[in-house]
Amino acid sequence: MARIALAGFLHETNTFSPIPTDYESFAARGAMLSGIYIAEELEQVFRGQNYNNSICGFYNQAEKLGHDVSAIAKIGEAEPSAPMPAKLFQQFLDLITDGITSAIKEKGPFDAVYLDLHGAMVYQPANQGETETIKQVRKVVGNVPIVVSLDLHGNISPEFFECASVLVGYRTYPHIDIYETGVRCATAMDYLLKRKPLYKAYHQLPFLMPGSTLATNKRPSQILYGEIDRIEQDPQVISASVMQGFLESDVPYMGPTVFAYASTQVAAQRAADRLLETALELEGEFRGELPNAQQAVAQAIEIAKTVDKPVILADGQDNPGGGAGSDTVWIMDELVKQGAPESAVALMFDPEAAMMAHQAGEGTVIEMDLGGKLTPGHNPFHGKFEVVKLSEGDFVCTGPMLREMKANLGKMAHLRIGDVHVVVASYRIQIFDQSFMRVVDLDPSKMKILVLKSTNHYRADFEPLCSTIIDVDAPSSLINNPETHDYQNLRDGLRLQGKGRVYKRPVA
């Protein structure tokens, strides 16, 4: 039996986001088990549970394998936002390192460490948070195995790859295998603790992947991720991962990577090479040309006339799950202008509007500015809204990603203007789950058009009820087509999308 320290520190950093990252960003407990958990509370909330969470998966599998797991601290996951202040980053990291130090003093050294990280955390000015986390943890525990679970949107630098013993990424987007990722980490940890040989191989891909191409249940990502299962049929291969990268981090190491671990160097290199080859074969499909809001709404209205299920307009660039404000009104404005049939927009982050609705009460009509407050150069939508339904407090999620987790999005309101419904929330989060709409008595299946402020995660719970999905080019803080964006710090020679323009760093 080995003694394993368990900790987590997660943030997906959007270096273009206008939204600051502060202590409260991490402390707030909105959904997906976000918040700060220390020692006993971490154990009580995560141990023995089957939530779609890596820590739960690791805990259960490691204990099943006979290991003693000590909960240290879990910080996050704050909603994506701007780079973290260096002082705040160190404050949070100290919770982990000080906790490990105290546990060592009390019960002796650890044999290994499991870290639940994201892979795209940046703290000011432009430092990779995960690399520094592993370095400081290793100073405390010494040369023991450190196994890390990662969101598949991580930007994995060569240094980051080298300083961890094993990195294991999610394999689905929407992320419905987060629990299973923790299980895979525990299995890899057990392999290391048995002191079996481990070799690794890594490649940075030479092109970026637009957000609209990343869902793993459709081409081209479906084909690339399917290759992992074939690779792992080789008994020598311990683990293989594909990281899509996070386009909103303007740092030199941003971009997709592939890597593998095996019992021989030949097997590890062969696995990583095969993932690279597959990605290059598919490169031409990783492109991101989309219709604008006016065009997409017009398309949706025509399609809605001929189908019985909702048409989804994916407002992926205003996805708060990537650091956007979740309050742009480009598509909503077009729905009203074009006289769209029964439609819904979710989630609109506007605490001020939610408060006004709660003060007015259900059944009233209020005139207000809605949204358009967080994106520079954007303007709110002004109109008269009926307050259909209000909600506040905890509710239980029902979809594949957040199964049975509690959520609390603060004051919420179901507003209506003509045939356009809007779900307003006071907590900034993307629309993962139908419960985010149903809690204010809005049945998404009854709509003709659904505007969802999410890039791909909505697919897990909403795709089964829709007829068609249209990704929309509606500007906000996220990037769909990297060729159109003004990057300053990427590595020279990187293609900005599949078969796209080659990047050259601006001269200072």
C-alpha cells in the first residue's frame, strides 16, 4: 500500500478576457463542484462519489487498488478569465504545498502525488501555472511519481511535459469522461508505484484547431481521438493523450500536442508518432469558417419551418467556459429583428437585470438594458420584457456532464420579449445542462430555435433533442478562426488553422 497525496488547482486562462481573476472567482460554488476545499471537506465531498470529476475517479480507483489517499486541497475550477495575479497564484499554491508539508510532518513522507490540473492556467505576466505547481510540489515531496489529470484544452509546453511523471488528458468534448480520466490516472500511478519501466514521447502539432472543429463526436476530432483506443490495444502502451490546446492563451507554447507513455521507448515513440500522423492527415478539416449572426438566424428560421425539433445556434465565441462574458446580444437582436418563431437564449449573464426582475416580480413587464455590458464596443439590448419565472437557490443537474451535481446560479430569471425567451443568470457559466433552463420553467424541447452560449459542452445534453446545429460567428472574447486574431506571442511557423496562414511573431 502506498501513501498518496491528492490535490487540485484548476483555471483555464483567457489572456484576452476582460474579466479579472480574483479570490472570489475560485471560492464561488456555482456548479461542477467549483470552490475551495481543504483536507477533511475535500475528502467528505469527493471520496466515494461517482460525480463526473477526476478527483472522484482517482479516489475510488486508488483505494480499490489498496492505496492510502490523503486529501490536501482542491482550488477551482474558477470560470475562465484573465491571467491570475502572481500573488494570488502563490497564495493558492501555498495551500497545497503547506498542506503536503503538514501531512508529512504528521504521518511521514508520501510515496506519490496526484494532481488534478487544467493545462491552460496562466499567472501574470505569462507563466504556465501547472509547470510551477508541479515544480513547487516536487520541492516538498522529492523524487516521487507525480501523476496529473488534464482538461483536453491544455497547452502543454515541453517543460510541463518533462516535469510530470505522467499526464493524462480527457478524451471527450463535451467532457463526459472526467471521472474516467481520474481512474486512468490511478491506474497509471499504480503502474509507477510497482517500479515498472516507463518511457514517454511528445509532439507539438504544427497547426491550431478552431473551436468549431473540436467536438469529439464528429469529424475531424472524432477520428483523431478514436486513434487512442487503437493505440492502447498495444499492451506496451500505458497511456496516450491528444490535447487540443486553448486558443485564448496568447503564450509561446499554445497549441495542440500529443503524447504517450509505454513500457519501452520504441512503443511510446510509435504511439506518439501515430497520433501526429493522424492529426496531419486530418489537418485540412480543422478549419473554422462560419456564418455571421444575421446569416445564421435566417438559416435557422428557414430550417425551423420544416422540422419538429429545435435548431441550435451555438454562440461559441461568447462561451463563458472559455473566458467570455456570456452577455453579447448579437444573435438575440437578430432573432427579434427577423421575427423568429419561439426561440430561447441561454445563459445571459447579467446580475443587474436578474435583480431588476426579482424586484419587479413574476408577471410584470419591465423596460431595461439586457446584456452587452462586458465586451468592449458592444451595447446592451434595450426593450420591454415580461418576467415569466424567477428562481434562486440550489437545484440538481440531470445531464451527462453534471449528473446529480448541485448548481446555484444565484438570482435567475426567465424573461420574454415577443417570441424570444431569455434565461438570465447571476453566475457566469456556460449552458451545460437542460436544468439551467428548466429551473425557470423553460422547456428547451418546446422551442423552435435555441441560442446556446457554449462552444461544444451543450452537445452532451442538448444535441439529442435538436434537429440541426449551426455554429455562429458572433464576436466576443473567444476565438473560432485563429487566422483572424491578433496574436503577439505564439511560436514562429505555427499554422493558424488547418492548412492556414503561417504565424510570424511581430517585431518588438
